[in-house]
Amino acid sequence: MSNQPAFKFKIGLITATIWENDGFYSVDISRSYKTGEGDWKSTSSYGHNDLLNVAKCAERAENWISRKTAMAN
């Protein structure tokens, strides 16, 4: 994988990062949160209120990858 993501987008506090490796894609989905000290961190743990945005990010990532792989063929 390269050091730069192929694509990245955010819905609310949820971020999807798409990585490309020799024509294959993988997706990291994370949630941002602020610590008590005011620092921003990320986690792969989601609360009930995050799940709709997680699903939307997964769907958008799938659509993006589908378009990329269709253009390559």
C-alpha cells in the first residue's frame, strides 16, 4: 500500500479511508473523539449513534471502489 490513501471522506465523526494495493482496495473506518485534555484521537469502536454514519461510509466506500474497478476494466 502507498503512504497516501486512494480516497478519504467523512460523515460526522466517522471517517472512511480507502487504500489501494495493486488494484485491490481495503477500507478503514474510524470514529474521531476528543479526550478530556482536548486532544483528538480515533477509534474503531462505535456507539449506537454512530452506526448509521458507519453504514453510510461503508456504502460510499463500496460505491467508490466499484466505480474505480469498473473504470479499470
